[in-house]
Amino acid sequence: MPKTVNARKYLWAVGAFTLIGVMGGYAYYFFIGCQTGGCTITSNPYMSMAWGGAVGYLLPDFFVKKDKNDNQEQNENP
């Protein structure tokens, strides 16, 4: 069961996971990479970083969920 957090902590989690994913994508390119240059994702560091960032962006939902009541309280109290 994912932990429920407010919107600010959720955005921090998404940002942190995305950054870790980008760094992981570059590490995959650097250490494993593609020797022939024919690999679509791993032959280019930018593609590896983009895929790593996309996975990192999607991964936080397994661990944290945004509190739905947090947005309602902010709308009621300007």
C-alpha cells in the first residue's frame, strides 16, 4: 500500500525519482552501452537518459500517492 503524502512531497518524490532515473540511464549507457552503434536506445546517451527519466517519472506511484484532500483544502482557503 503506497504512503499518502501532500502535493509538495509528492512532487519532490516524482522529481527525485526522475533525476535518479536520468542518472541511471546515463550509467547504463556508460557502463553497458552498445558496441556496434546499432542499438536504438543505448547507442545514444540522450536516449538512454530519456528512457531512464521516463521510468523514474512513472515509478513513484508504487511508493507514494498524492493526498486528494490536500487540493480541496487549498481551494477552500485562498
